[in-house]
Amino acid sequence: MNTDYDDIINLPHYEPKHHPRMPMEARAAQFAPFAALAGYDSAIQESGRLTDSWIDMGESANEDLNRKMELLTSKIAEHPMVSIEYFLPDAHRSAQSRGACQSKKSGGSYQTISGQVKRIIDYERIIEFTDGSKIAIDMIKDLQIG
């Protein structure tokens, strides 16, 4: 039985003379999966993340904190050791490369930092530590000196 392709069916596979064959590793990379919904996984993780909200401490707690701040101010030349519990709000991230603005969930988390106080910057309302970290005075929940 003769068919249209009998003259070429048993010929060897064509090998180009000027272009080497693609290696198997590179060939497999062509078919690697891709993320059709870029950022979807991070959006799901962000929505599942738990956040705290700012708790208003009340007048008596604020007065107690003010007394502790006055004591800290009087001892600032000694660079006292302190432990500060403060509220760290989630920051807004801008994705300028994509032309969009992404924001994290509202709220934040309570953090604790310990170290030696270098100075208090009154006009910025910031406490600066000797290691360079800074805490906003308005975000402080509790302050322990010593």
C-alpha cells in the first residue's frame, strides 16, 4: 500500500546546522506554571492575618503614663533602661510599579521594646534609643523604667 508520505516517513529527524538544540532544562521551563492571578496568595494571607485595634487607656492610665514620662525626662542624662509597650499601626504600602496603592488591614499590633533611651525629641514627640530605634510617644501604652 502506497501513501503520500512513504518517501519521507523513514528519513532522519532534521537537525539545524547553525542552531544547537535547546537543552532539556530550558525546554521544561517553557511549560512551568505561572500565577494567573498575581498577588492573590498574598491578598488571601493578608485577609486572614489578625490585627489589634488601639485601646484608649482612660484618664487615670494616661495620668500614670504622664508621671512615668516626667520621671524618664528627669533621668534622660543617665540613659536609663526602659521597657515600652506601644501600638504599631499597619503601614500603607504603595505599589508604584503597578500604579496602584495597596493598604494593609486597619489596626496594628502591640509591641514591646527594651533598651537604653538616648533622648526624647519633644517637637517630634519621639523617644529615641541608643540603638537608633524610635517610638512615637503618642503610641505608648505602658512604660517601665529600670
